Amino acid sequence: MPEDTRANQLVNKFVISLVEGKILGYVTDINVEVEGDQFYFILRMKEIENLGKGQSIFTSEKKMKIKPGDIVNVGPDVIILGDGKVPPLREIERLHQIAEEYNSLVKELEAKERLIEQLREENYRLNRQIEELQRELRKYQVMREDFEHLKEQLVRQEGQLEMAREYIRLLEGLRGDIDKIKADVESLIQRQLEEVVRAIINEELNARGLKKTSFL
């Protein structure tokens, strides 16, 4: 905004100092003064006496030199000065907006921290579950190793059992041969015994002059 236009907005208004907390005067005219790259407003204003006593009057005029940065706000009736110690209204509004944004970010951060805490608890619970599953998995691995070992033993025992069955079948085959040999031996012994007995009887009969027998 051009300096002349801004200066025209400062005429015919009361000047209030926030720092001193009082009305400094009433602006009747204004000039712009430039010093290097900085410009100033030269306010010509009338001082006010007996303000607030019901008999306020304008007295002598005075000049006041201010920088644009000294102006906090310009309203329809007053000019508010902060002497550079109070930020302009727009800056205050901007700071207020920043404060609201900051509070909003704080709330979002708190919400995210709560979410992070929930996720941390969930992660802890999942890690416990994983550890439990790993223990169960190790148990299953040991059981599987034991099963494979037992399976190998069973295969060996099945082989041994098959060999035992084959041996039993062999023995059963030999048993038939043994029974036949036993029967033959018993029959042979029986015949030889009968012949020996017969011979003894015949000798006895011969000795007595009796007839020989052909059978017992």
C-alpha cells in the first residue's frame, strides 16, 4: 500500500498508546518523512486535557514521529500504538492462528502417541505370541525327530520280525521232517525190539524143544 494512502488513513483519529495506557491526542494532519530506506509518519495532533472529567478540551498541538511498525492497528476512530513492543493486530491474529494450529498439532500428536502406545502394546502381545509359537514349534520339531527315530527303529524291527517269521516258517518245515524222522526211528526201533524179543523167545523155545513163533 503506498505511504500516502496509509497516511491518509491516520487523519482525524485518536491516538492510543497501549504501552502508556492513555490517549495521546487527536490527529489533525500527517506528513511522511523518509530517511534512507526507512520512512516515518509525522503526526500533528491536539492534546486532550481533563479527559474523563466531563470537561475534555483540546489544547496545544504537538508533533509525534512514529514508524509504521509502531502501529498495532488502525480502526475507524482510533490508532493504536505499541511503540514496537506490541505486535500489530495482524501479527497477533497470525500468532493466534499459529497457537490454534499448534494446539491442533499437540492434540494430533497426543492422539498419535496414544496410537503408538496401543501399537506398542499390541506389538508386545504379538511378540509374546510369537515366542509361544516358537516354543511350540521347537516342541514339534523335537517330536518330529523322535518320530523319525521311532520310525527307523520300527523299520528295523519290521525287518527283524520278517526274518523271525522266515525262520519260524523254516522251523515249521523242519518240524515236519523231524516228525517224519522221529516216526521212522520209532518204527525202526519197534521192529528191532520185536526181532530181539522174538529171537530171545525162539532161543528159549528151542532150548525147551518147543516150536518157534513168528510173532509176539
